[in-house]
Amino acid sequence: MIELGQTSDAPAGDLIKDSTEATFMADVIEASQTVPVIVDFWATWCGPCKTLGPILEDAVTKAGGKVKMVKVDVDRNQQIAAQLRIQSMPTVYAFWQGQPVDGFQGALPASEVQQFIDRVVALTGDDGGLADAVEAAEAMLAEGAAADAAQTFAAILGEEPNNAAAYGGLVRAHLAMDDLDQAEAILNGAPAEISNAPELEAAHAQLELAKQAAGAGPIGDLKAQVDANPDDHQARFDLATALHAGGQVDEAVAELLELFRRDRDWNDGAAKTQLFTIFDALKPEDPIALNGRRKLSSMIFV
């Protein structure tokens, strides 16, 4: 089992502070040499600032020392605001190693603020070892140790509930254990913030294919049906399903491409829909997905 790194419990007073023109250099420019600093430019008369401020503070506190936050009252620090061309409130900048690297204007919902914080943390390459843990869990899954992989993915989610890679991995681990109900329950319970992440889209496609595999017929019988009647589209579609269930993904794609070539509109375009499901379940750089998408595109636009 992988032991995940723990985040530091820095005191809130060190994580979040007010800054002035006199201390801005030390509070932001110098401090950001070692840890990203989020700067919240606000004003007492700004209503949205009062909404955004607590959301930012909460997200920074939850980051456990991976970022710091500095608050700047623009009315009292007009020179800084002018230098950074602050024109509307609230404005938020992230500084890393002395330079502004990201930012936004206006009040954002908590989910988008969290995504902003995550992006800033990612700049440092310091994720408490979570990326290494995800990689290790993926290796376990590839080697057939699905239960160990599931435990590791779950541990990662215990530290970072919105880790899309770990969430998708946990779903795939349960699919590997033929626990489709649990895989579906995990997928349905994904946080809204990551529900459309590519890792979860892939897991959803893999779940759909796994459900289809449960009802797949014998490959030999289906091949015989297709050979006897090449225009039996349902038999060819079922053959592709059986081939995929048997791990013959390339062959399944070939059958679906042939079905699309023969009748692209059959069953409301079922061949194209199934092809996209298979492609989504594969990694984007997978040769089967790349070649299959290229061949399908050439048929669509012929």
C-alpha cells in the first residue's frame, strides 16, 4: 500500500494576511519564491468582494499550506493597484516565484475557486505525492491487482476528493473486479466539479461497455452469422460487442467501421455511437483510438 504524503498544518495567521504597499514586496514577491501567493484585491464598498473573500480563504485554508493568501485594500494601496492595472473589483492574482501566473476578476462560485487553487498548486509540482500514488495504483491495476489498486485510489480520494484521475481509477478497479454495481455507484457519486472530467468520461464509457459485455454472445456463432449474411447488421453489431468483451478491441472497431460503411444510419447511427464509446474508453493517445477516429472521419466526410 502506498503511503501518501501529508499536507502541512500551517497556522491560518501565516496562510492569510493583509498587506500594504510597505509590505507587499515581502508578503507577495519574496514569499512566492517558495510557495504560491494568492492576492485578493478588494474594497470595502465592493459587494462581490464580501462574497468572494471567505470562499478564497476557505479554499486556501483547505490547501494546507500549499498556497498562501494576501488581501490588499485597493483604496488604501492605490499605488499597487495602479502598477498592476487593477480596474475592477474583486480582482485576484496568483504569484509564483515573483511573477503573476494566473488570475480572474469578479466573484466566482466555490467550485471554480477550488479549480483556480488547484491550478496554482499544480504549478509547483507539489501535490503531496498524490501523482506518484495515482501512477502506482495504475500500475497495480495493469498487473491485475485490482483490489490493491482500489484501496490506493480510495486513499488518494481521502486526501483529495476531487482528484479525477483517482476517481476514474477507482471505477475502473471495480470494473476489473466485475463489480459493476459498485463501479456505477461510485461514478454516480462523483463530485459535480469533476463530473465532466475526461477521466470520468472514460470510466463511464468503460462501464457502458462492461454492461454490454455481460450479454455478449459467442464470437464463433456471431462470426458464422455475419459470414452467412454480411448485411445482417445486428449480427455484426453483436459480433463487435462480443469481440470487445473478449479483449479484441481492434477487431471490434474494424467490425463497427464496416457496419458504418455499409449503413451509417442503421439503428439511429448505432455503429458511430458505439465507436465513440470505445474511443472514449481508451486513452486519447491509444493507437486503436487514433486510427479508428481517423478512419471514421474519412468515412463521414467522404
